[in-house]
Amino acid sequence: MAAFIRAAELDVPELAVLGHSWGGMIAAGLPAAGIRPRTLILLDPPHLTLERLRALTESPTEQLYASPEAALAAIRAENPTWSEGDVDAKAAGLTRFSPEGVLAVLLENGAWDAGLASLAAPAAAGIPTWYVIGEWHAGGLIPGHAVSRLAARVGREHVLTIAGGPHSPQRTHP
């Protein structure tokens, strides 16, 4: 991501970066890679144990579908409140990925910490960082006990919880 930002000549003082889910954890690592955004916004980056990550891989809808039609039907049934655009995007993704690659990312990197270790790096000091999170009981991927750790790192006023929001609150709570 840092190489792309440099190649696209986006490494400018006004750069603001928003990363969702694992992308939030990647965004949190940008300062250590030499990219200092004006602002970092981390949208529900997972704070999960390896056991919870393994459980995600066993979800019946999180699989490689042979056809877009099968993926569309499964995603619509599982997410009735999503817009058609979001259903289409998720279904397209579920027909174009490497199961081995996904399993390697999820299960061979240890527990996920919502980017906290990256934000502890000296290079991240002074970069305003915001966590925008869903609620655990609604499908968010940051359990309640971890929210205080986020607040300790970025400041309580920089942790925004979307009431009733799931892991992808931009889909259901715009």
C-alpha cells in the first residue's frame, strides 16, 4: 500500500486514509512504512483471537462460489438489509479469491489487534487516528473489552461506536 501511495504521488500532507476491516490494520501500518497521513480512520479493524478468526473461515456463506448467481442468492439471504450494490460487490468477491490465500492471511498471522501494535510504533506518534466501530453484538469485530485499549491508544474521543452497527456499518448505517 505504501508503494502504491508513493507511485500514485498521493504521499502529500493532506492525505487522509480510511481502511475497513483488514484494510484498517494495513492503514495503521502505513506510518511504519514511511507514510504519514494527515489522518487515519480505521473502520472496524478486527480485534480477534486466532480461534475467532478460525470460526470466521467456517461461516457457511464465506466460501468460493462457482457462479455469481449462487453467490448473489447466498449473500442476499444472509444480508437482507444490504443495498443491491453491496450485495453485488460481496458476491463478486466471493467468486474471485484464493481459498488458500485467505486461509493463510487469516490463520497464519496470529491474533489480530485492530492495528494497535502498528499505532504503538514511534512513526505513528502525532498522527490523529480515529476508530469507527460497530457493536460486537451486532457483528462488529472489536469486542467490548478491547475498546478501552483502543481508547488508551488514540483517546476516548477518537473511538466512535455506531449504535447497532455491524462490522460493515457503512452498508447498513450510512
